[in-house]
Amino acid sequence: MYYGYIIFSKNFDIYYKGFSENVTQRLLYHNENRSKYTSNKGIWELVYSKAFGTKKEALVEELRLKKLNRKSIESLIQSQ
């Protein structure tokens, strides 16, 4: 399985969107400052994830998520 996901940093009040085969492990990487774009931005929490059968589908979801504005992201998270 592959996942499109959104994580949130309360310290910086920002969202990060991505994809992974293992969301739990990926969240750990983000929190260990092992990811270039999320390092040193505080503690991240997983606020959204969606599973897909193929990598291509997850990448399409990641692209869709990255195009959303903050209001749309927050609506998506609330609708889960």
C-alpha cells in the first residue's frame, strides 16, 4: 500500500503534504529531522492519510493535496 498524507506542526502552524509506503515510519523521520523540508520545525502530527493500491495513485493524491489552500486542507481534515 501507498499513502498520501498531511502532517501538521503546531509550533510553526504549518502543514506538510507527502506520500509514503509507511506513514508511521515517515512521521518518525519527520520528527527526527531527517527530512529536508520539515527539519527543525517542531513536533509533527499526522492529521490525514489515505491509502492507495499503487504508487502512482498516491503520487496523484500528493499532488492534489499540495494544490489545496489552507481552508481546503482544514475542511478535508475535519471531514474524516
